[in-house]
Amino acid sequence: MKLDLQGVSGRHPSAKNDAVPAIREINLQVRAGEQLAIIGPSGAGKTTLLHLMACALKPSSGRMLMDDADPWTVSRSDLQKLRGLLFLAPQVPPLPPRQRVVTSVLAGRLPHESVWASLRSLFYPIDIPRAERALAGFDVADKLFDRVDRLSGGERQRVGLARALVSEASLFLVDEPLSALDPTRSKRAIASLTQTASERGATLVATLHHVEMALAHFPRIVGLREGVLAFDLPASEVTEQHLQELYAEHLHELTGAANAGEDPFSMASAPVVMTCR
């Protein structure tokens, strides 16, 4: 799926109508099958931008096209079809606490199944091997039949990501997928997402605080600051100066790179070797 944002502005769902938009006049084109990471300091508008792309928020001005269709001018049924082609993974996945992991994962297939099949799967999962393979991509296959409320925060986050792998979406929108993961599992999670998207020819857009992960695993980097597009560059062209300006007054947010054993500035100043694709 391709996206075309034309002068798009938008407010956070909880903001008042007269509040300053969290996203202002964004022009951004994403080709079908492309993979890009959106980075920027806290409050830059990354999550709002992702929700605009997911049709969860309507632009306050400008317009967004999905495969050349404006989702806000089509019929309700066509809008549902468009939404069925995308998968939005929020930072905190909405997993029912008393549900089994296998059922939560297979919920990622609900937009592509009949009502009868969906109801049946609630009582007896009908494609357990698919769920197990998806969980294995995030090292949580052993939790297949556990209840969600018995999982740690990091395990819940990985279960939420596994939903994307079982879906048939052609657009993956992933919000801060590494916030509860250690460096080793972060690399494995990003590798699973990028590899799956590549194999399917699906478009992948991820917001990331982990700058070093964005530079190492995504060929295109979009920098967002105070709701405005700061830069849109190949990862190999993102320099220390770009990051310094993007995170000015928020440089402490780059310390995640040190925790992962990497220096984002040193990685930005040289071409990135794409080892996971």
C-alpha cells in the first residue's frame, strides 16, 4: 500500500478543537513496499502522525491518500475495506487480560475472516500453528497457551507485534515497538518485522525512540520535531548534525543508543550495513 500525505495537519484525540495541531502541514509520500522509521523527541507528534496514517484520526486540514483513495471521502464500507488492509500496533497493545495468548494473536486475522469464523476462534482457535510461528518470531512461542495477565510488559508487547505477522495487512504501522524490550530482543523484533514486510511486499512505517535501531534497520529515516518534518533522508545520509538539531534540548533521549551498546552519532556518520534483510 502507498501513502500520500498532502499538507496534513492533525490534533491529538484528547486535544481541544482550538488547540495547536500536533502535526502541521506534513507532506510525505511512502511507496508501496517501502520501510521507513520516524524518529524525534518526545512530543514531536510521532504517534499522532501514525494514527493519521491508520485512519484513526481525521486530518484537521490537508488530505491523505491510501492507494490513491481518500479514506475520508469514500463510503463507510470502503473505509472499512481500507482499514482492513492495514495493521496498527500501538505501543501498549490492547490485549484482554484474561484471554489466552493464542487467541489474542489470532485476533490479528479478524478483519480477514467471516463473522462465524471469528466467533468460533474465540472459543477454539482454528489456526494454532500460525499463531505459534508468529510468536516464535519474537521468542515467545512458549507462551502460546498462557493467559495475557500472566505475561511481563515486554512479553505483552511482543505478543502484540505477533498479531501483525498473522494478519494479511499490506501496511504495517508500528508505534514504539521496542519500548519494553532489552537490546537483544529489540534486534530480533525489528528483524522479524522488517523481514516479514519484505517477504510480503508490505509497507512498514515504525516510530522509534531507539535511533540506533532506526539507522541500522530502516533504509529511510523521517525526522519529526514539534509537529513539523525536520528531514526525510536515506539512513546513510543522516549525520550527527541532523540528530543534534532534531533532539536539541532533548539529547538525553539519545542515551538509549548507549544502553544498546551503540553510538547513534557514529552510526549516522557512515553508511549503514543492512544485515537483517
